[in-house]
Amino acid sequence: MKNMFMLLLVLLVAVCVSGTTGIASGEGNSGEALFNQHCAACHPAGGNTVNPQKTLHKKDLAANGANTSSGIVSKMRNPGPGMTKFDEKSIPNKDAAAIAGYILKTF
């Protein structure tokens, strides 16, 4: 009986953890989930905590030459001062494109 209880407890924890990370819902690789994982800390709601003139809103993206998916990925790969560099090892091209699409659609 004790072993059965432990097994159920482990399964319950696994389901809860996977649900909060997006794995169970299939959102683990969505642009939104990836943005939240890699970008949201410095770009909450599309803003910019480091440089307020470089938000992710359409007018600022255009002013900074990053108003296309490839432009956003380029900035992720070779950012200016204050932004973390995200190479292909840290964010694969497929995921970077998903993040860029989410940014263009959302902000």
C-alpha cells in the first residue's frame, strides 16, 4: 500500500511539473513559451528594462532595423550592448524564428 501511494505521488508531481512547463499542453516549443523562457525577463510586455528606446513594439522594431522575423533573429544573434547574445546553440534557428513570429504578432 505504501509503495502504491508513493507511485501515485510521484506521478502526480510529474503531471503538475509538466503542466506548468508547457510539456503536457504541447506549448513547450511555442513562440510564446520560448519568449517567456528566454526574453520576458528583460522584455516584459514587449518593453525593455535595459534600454527603454529599444522595445519590441512595432515602431521601435522598425526604428532599430528589426521589423522582420530575420531582423529579430539577427538582433538575437548579434545584439547591441546590454542584451544577451543568443547563438544557435542556446536558441536553435527554429526556436528563434518562433520567438520572432510571436514578437511580430503580439507587440
